[in-house]
Amino acid sequence: MTMLLVRVLRNIVVGMTPGMKYLVRPKRKKPIGFEELAKRIQAHSSLTKADAYAAMLQMQDEALEELMEGNPVNLGSLGTLTPMFRSKAVDTLEEATESTITRKYLRYTPSAEVRKAIQDIPVELDKSDQMKGLQPSSNT
């Protein structure tokens, strides 16, 4: 598989030479859905599409339950999801409460296998976009 690239024109405001600059970025397609994943799993296993879908839904529910309790979830060779938050620094122990939390987020840490696979993805310019010129910067 090859990752297709498109060229975009962006207004760069930082650095020594700000202004309109050309960049390449991955060509985005719509995300693959749960049903399509279940169909692909069914095609490569002894599970039916319904069984694969049910197993994926259960995995989603179990992972979410663990994340909501603050526990990291290891997704095998995909990596680990870890719930995190940022909080304000305060001067006294009594001031350090839940109200000092400023942001909650999820950290994804890819496995070494995934990091290497991503580094090894071949890339090429999308030939169909070369005829049209640059994609508008609003496309993401």
C-alpha cells in the first residue's frame, strides 16, 4: 500500500520567512467504519460479520470502561491508550482538588512495531490531483 500525498497552500505565520507556502499532506479518505472492519475481519477469519461486529463492540465497551476508571488500555500491537489530564499548580495541599484540572485528554502511544510500520510507508503524489493543482486548505 502506498500513502497518497496532495499539495496544499498554507499561510505560515512562524519562522524566518512567513507567508504563503506549499506543503504536502496525506490525502484523506473518509474513516473506515465498524461495519466495514467487521466485514474485513469476517473475510479473513472463521467469524461471521455479526460475530466480528459484536466482538468489536464489546471490546469498545470494555476499553471505554477501563479508560473511564483511569486505567491504560493496551491494544496489542496497535499501542496503548492512556487517560491523562493537566492541572493548575497550587501552593497548598488543600487547594489541590478536582477543580484544578484544566484539560482531560487521551494519550495514544503506538507500539514500536506500529512506529516502524508508519516510518516505512511508501508515499507518492496523487496523480489525479496534479491535474487540478492545489487542494484548498479547507480540505482535511
